[in-house]
Amino acid sequence: MSNLLIINGPNLNFLGIREKNIYGNEDYDHLLKLIEKKGEECGCRIEVFQTNHEGAIIDRIQDAYSDGTEAIIINPGAFTHYSYAIHDALASVTTMPKIEIHISDITAREEWRRVSVTAPACDTQIYGRGLKGYLDAIDEAILLLKK
């Protein structure tokens, strides 16, 4: 059984409230239920951690190094575009696969959203697939763990 950690950054808890034309109508609880169901289907333990605070994300990544986490899936939210501190935390946990996920297609949005400073510290990036992207990221994490 794989132990996966999903980290959601700022404003992800406001799914279904904020910018529905970009992020859809489904709320954060719906996302959590999708992830829980996927975990049951694939036989994975999946912890979901959400915070609006950069330091809490860094602390959770560092904790993952020694708490049995085998892979990290992270949606850093707006921190994607400027948090070198989160990049450095991700880069320091070299013992596990890391996947960056975004609900929207960040390459088709504002110019500043097209740059990810955190992606280079991850094995791959998934974006523009809506909430389904999380399920794809879980599948990718499992695949990377098998390699």
C-alpha cells in the first residue's frame, strides 16, 4: 500500500466559490471525496493537507521526508509562481517522486501564471485537466513508485 501526500496551497479550500469559470462549480469537499474514492480503488493511503500559509507547506514537505510518505502531489496555488522556498523544500526530499498539479491550464492564463518556479523540483507537472488532474496525478505517483 502506497502512502501518498497531497498538498494544496492557498485558496484551494475556496473551490466552488472562487472563479467558477476557471476552477469549476465543485467545492473542496467534492475534491476530497474524489481523492478518498481513488485511494480506496488503488489501495493507497492518501493524506490531504491544505493551507494558505507558505511556511506550513514547507514544514509539511519536510515532515514527509521521515513520516512514511512515499510520494508528494502538490498544488502550490499562487506560490507556484514565486516561492523559491517551496522549490527548495521539494528539491531537498530526493527520496520520493513529486508531482505538481494545477486545475486550470496555467500555460493559457496570465503571463505571470505561465512560469512555475516549483516545477523544476518535481518529476512531472499536470495542468488543465480540472479536478480529474488529481486522479491522474495519483496514477502517475503510483507509476513512478513502481519504477
